[in-house]
Amino acid sequence: MSTVTGAEPARKTGMQRLLDTVERVGNMVPHPVVIFLILIAVVIVLSAVLSAFGTQVTLETLNPDTHKVDRTTTEIRSLLNADGIRFLYTSLIPNFMSFTAVGLMIGAMVGAGVAEESGMVKALIRKLVIVSPAGALTYILSFVGIVSSIAADAGYLVLIPLAGVAYITVGRHPLAGLALGFAAVAGAFTVNMLIKPLDAVLVEFTNDAGRLVNPATNIGLASNLWFSCASVLFLTVVIAVITDRVISPRLGTYVPPDGAAPASGAELSAEEARGLRYALYGLIGVAVVFGLLTIPSGAPLRNPVTGELIGNSPFMNGLIGVIMITFLATGWAYGIGAGTLKSLSDVIRAMEKAVTGLGNTIFLLFVLSQFVAYFTYTNIGTIMALKLSDVLQSANIGALPLLLGFIVVVALIDLLLTGALAKWAIFAPVFVPLLMKLGVEPEAVLAAYRVGDSPMNAITPLNAYFAVVVGFAQKYDKSAGVGTLVALMLPYVISMFVLWTVLFAVWKILGLPWGL
């Protein structure tokens, strides 16, 4: 391992040696910025070559405005013709400014920085460790990570680093905590025990596609609820077992780079206990304020047309603001109670420290945003998705094998196109009608899509937060790189994809209800 460890096991297993090799090879590649610059060059050249050969495909996509299927021809757009060069020249700053991961990251870290600098995060995690049953911490973090998708992308920026801090607090390797958090947040992103905004759009696309075969098709927001709840519990166990049985043993004992002993889980001091009480008062204050802004009928953070709160509403669309304010208020209150933040200047310095530490990551995201924009502009990913779906349709196999093949295709495409909605807009009008003609209910097709769309999020560098997690890892190990994270995530991705697919197949064979 390139990570700083203490005594390692005398004899490594075959799996550990394989993952060490993956890490060494992965870390031999250039700096992530260089990698994406190379990929940008490849996309530019490939777009020109494919465009010269007239590569195109005719597809049917769902129009979110009209809810009808539009039949269009998509062709490769060259980045080396006049239009492409104009796009390269004029889109440099807009590409970065429209990359929402940057704003979300900075917003979340403003509040989280205060909570961390005040000492609240460490004290809270130590309190969690003290009151939790032995061995339950991994399962708690895994479960919370999965359900954190209700807050959209905030889980990436809050839960993952907190998992690292939690692990180092109990004397375990922080990279194992980061890997656990990343697997939970990214690898199970499309399922939850609660209805979230993503579900509304996925269901809407599914209904529109189903009506191509049956105009009466109408599944509800909770159409996958039972399968999603079972998946959350199932994946909680899978992620926790992989962490405890594979990842933690491979990493060994963590020794901080400065040689200091890791933080212990000793009892809280009187100042820390008082700080947590003050943080609770701060949390209650935030809850009261947002309760007044959301609970009453006609409250400003409800949808002004439908009145809904959970779903498409200002509250859900701006949830990162709630998280930022919550961390800021509770962290500041903790600092007052524990005496770690004595003035407003201390709070501002904590914010500045948190944002300053993001410099390297922001630069990497600047380059990544260019690659994503150029790749999207060329339509290479869309055409690859359609070509693979054509192969699957022509296979002439039964419904269950076709569903399983569909899961595999979605997973492969997710390595290149990470957006859940963009892929479903392409796949829904193809596979929902096809499988409905074979007697498969649209709820099952949507459930299959959820399985295929999630696990690869934890290993593809095209996930906007992959680079962010590499940055989190470098806080504990300066030599950590892409290979380090890939080696950590590979056991999760393989296990989650295979076992979750098996769960789906068993669910389908037994004829269990997918939801309400």
C-alpha cells in the first residue's frame, strides 16, 4: 500500500495482492489533470474522425416539456470544424460555471469547515462511537450514506469526509472510512427509503415511454418503494461487510504522517459535552426557522403551484443551503459552548481555511468540466449507448435475460455517461415498450435501471466527485491518487453490482411487488 500504515499482515491474500497491483498501476498514470487533458485531446481527434465518416444514429427520446417521443437523428459533432472550434473557444468559462459540483462543494464546505474547526465533528462522532454498540459504526455509516441521496449530491461532500473522520476517531484507517462513504453515497445513489426529486423525473419518463404501448400506463412515485427499501438494507450489509472483511484488513493500522497517535474514543470532556448541548440548541433553532418556512400551507419553500414540499420544491432544490446553514449554526454554537470559537473572526477564519483547502480540487474540476462538456457536445456517449441497446434488442432472448442484459448495458454506459436522467431519457423509450411487449411491468424496467445505474458511479473518473474524493484521500495520504481510489472501490463495485443484480433477479422470479 502507498498509504501510511503500521505493521501489515505477514501474509497477504490473493485479493489483497491483486488490489495492491491495481493501485500501483493506477498510481503510475500521470496526475489526474494530465489524464483529463489527454482525454480531451482524444475526444477532439476522435470526434473529427467519426464525423468525417458520417457516424450517426436515429433515436427516440422523451421530450420533458411535451411528454411525447421525438424521433431525431443524432450525429457525431466534430470539435475541429468551424462550429466545434467556436465552441471550444467560447465555452471555456461557461463550462466551468455550469459545473454544479463546484458551487455545491464550496457551499457545503463553508458550513462544514466551521463545524470541523470548532471541534464539533470529532466530538459528535466520538459521542456516536461511545453510545453505539460495538461493531455497529460501519453499518450506521453505510446506511446513512445510502439514504443521504435524499439531499442530492450533498452526501458526497458531507458524509464521505465525516466517515473518514469517524474511522480515524476509533483508531481505524481513515481511507477505509472514505471508501465506505463513497461506496454508500455513489454506489446506491438511485435508491432510498424516501421519495426524492430524482424519482419524480424517472417515473415521469417511464410513464411516457410506457404509453407508447399502453396509453393507460401510469405508475406512481412509490412504484419502486419496496424494492428500494430492500435494496437499501441489503446494500448496507454488503458495503459494511466489504469494508470490514476486505478493505480494512488490506489497509492495516493507520499512523498519521506526523507520527502522532490517532484520536481515541475516550469520554468527552466537560467542555465538549457543553459544546454538544449548545450545538443541539443551534440545531433546534435551525429546525424552527425552516419549519416556519416549509410546514405551513403556502410557506415560501413549498412548490408555489402544487404546494408540495418533498419533490419539486424550492426546499428540496436548495437543500444544500439547509445543510450549509445547519453545519454553520451548530458548529458556531458548539464553538461558543466549548470555547473553541471565541469571536466572529474565528468563524470567518474557519470558513476561509475550509475553502482555501479546496484550491487543488477546484483546479482539477475546472479541467474535468471541460472534458465533460466536450464529450457531451460530440454526442459520442449517446451514440455508443444507442449502438449497445440495438445489440441487446436484436439478441432475441427472454424477458429476464433481457432485463439482466439491460442492467449490464446501463452499467457499461454509466462509465461514460454518469447522469441518471440523461441515460434514462435515452433508454426509456427503447426498453420500456420492448419489455412491456414481453409482459414485463414498467416498474420492473425502472428497478433494473436503478440497479445498473448506481454501482459504477463509485469507480468512474467521470463522476464529478471522483476527483473530490481523491482530494479527501490525499488529506491522509499525500501519495494517494486515482489508482488508490480505484483499488479501494473495486471490491465494492464488483460485489454491489453482482449481488444487487442477483437480488433483482430473485425479486423478479418470486414476483414480489416492486412498490405501491
